[in-house]
Amino acid sequence: MVQSVTGGRRGRGGRVTAVSSPIGRGLEAVPPRWNLCDEVNTRVDGSTQAAPHVGVEESRVPPTHKRGRGLAKGTKFDRLRRLGKIPLDIKDDHIGPSCENAMIFTGRVSWIIKVQADMTHASWSVVSPKEKDELIDHVKADFVLDWTRLNHRETVMMALADKYNAFHYELHKEYLKYSTHEEALSGGTSLVEKPIWECLCQRWASNTFKDISQRNKCNRQKQRVKHTGGRKSFVRILEEKRETTPNLVAFYKEVYWSRKKGKFINATSKHNYNLMVEKLNEKEPDEDEDDADAAEEVFKKVLGQKSGNAQDISSYVLAPDNLSSMM
């Protein structure tokens, strides 16, 4: 005796029709299933039967899987670069862009160093002028810059120097991951080609480099003040905080004040700020000098001058009288 269990098949007009499956001795029960209206109906006995023709309206069947987004189509730099050179807002007498494209600029400079620069040099200071000019041309090709202005040139030069030395530091950390010099030579890294890596390893293994590294480590430990701005440059923070920090003295507190602890990050930063406030209060009012100029004068007196720039924050704010000395 053969029994039947009713399954279903989508027929013309989207209606569901029954499909019978025989169940008897020696035959296992076949669970009901649904066939799309334009599929070939496969019966239990192995024979096939073509489904009736369906029109456009009847064939609207939802997809069986969700479509994904696919691969990413380029970075923000690529999207902006297609429109032309990327504009940068570099304020007068400031070094570094203070606009929404600042991170794109630093990221691109980092990419140029990693792809185009010869990393066999010990540092940026010993890179030949010809090589530096080639790297500068790569930057100028991507961004809108006024090369007649000193602070625009300094912005590019400082960015290249910073990223070159930072990449050297990153490569040295890869070297230190190995237990021995021999392991480092054989292991290598994917960041640079093998000949460059071998040249760097030989330098890092030398006594001269080890002595310099130890001296630099001691100097970093003597650093009295560390700011709380993270990866952002001072000039960018200064631009973002322009409304809440009307002068450099107020800005000093902004970048050296810990909101988490509710106090200055250390005694030195607190002392510097209090000294600036004290000297600012002692100044006699001057009709020809506004508050911002008075604060900048006090700021530089307290922190001092270094290589033509005020130390710490104002290393990104060029001293107008010393612009020519930085070339």
C-alpha cells in the first residue's frame, strides 16, 4: 500500500500545488519541499518534469542570499585626489595644516616615505638634497602649497623629517623583536626589501649606534613635560580650541591639563602656567598691545627660545623675527 504526504510546488500565478511522495516498505519518508516555479521538478522516482512557463510577473522571487558591500573602493585620499590637488589650510606664521585634511596630509607623507624614500640613511639629516627634493616633489604633486611662503616649505620639510625618523624607529622595533642579530638578519621584515634590512641591521648592531641609543633614552627620561593632545599637532589643537583658548597661556593649560585627574599632568607644567599667569598680571596695560600679544610675549619668556622657535607649543608658531634663521 502506498501512502502519500502532501508537499507543495509553486505553480502558475504563484499558487502552491501539492507534490505527492510515495511512502511504503523499503522507502524512507521524503520531507515536503518547495520548488521554484521555473525549476525542473525532480520526482522521487528519478524522472524529471519541466515546470510550466511563467511570465515576468510570476517570476519575481526574492534572492536566496543577502548581497554584501564588496571590496572597499579606495581611501579618502584617493577620493579627494581624483578631484585635483588636496587643499591645505596653513595659518600665517604657523607650521603644519590646521584643517580637516591635516590627517590626510600626514598619512600621505608617511606613505611617501615608506614607498619612495631610501631608508639606508641613518636619519633624515643625512639624506642628500637631491633625494629630499624628489620626496618634496611627491608631496607638492598631491597638495595645494604656496612654495614661496616659508611656513609652507617648513611644513613639508618637518613632516618628511618626522615621518622618515619615525619609520626608522618602527623598523628598529622590528629588529628588537628578534633574540639575536643573526636571527634578525635571517628573519627580515615585510616593511622593507632584504638589502635595506641587512644594511640597517648592521648599523643597529654597531657599538656607535648602541651608545647613541642609550644617550637618547636617558634624554627622554629627563623630559619634564608631556602634553595630553595625543597624535594631534599643537597647531591643530590651537585652531580647534581658538574660541575657548584666546591666547597661548590659556592654550598651555589646555594641553597640559588632565581632565581625568582634574589637575596638571605634573608639577613642572603647573609651575610654568602659574609663572606665566603671574607675569601676565604684572604687565602694565598697553594701548598698542592686545591681550593675545601680551600673553605670547610672556609665554616665550617663561618657556624660552630654542633654534629660532619658542619651546614646546610654539615650536609650531614661528617667531617672525627669526624666520630667516630657520632656512
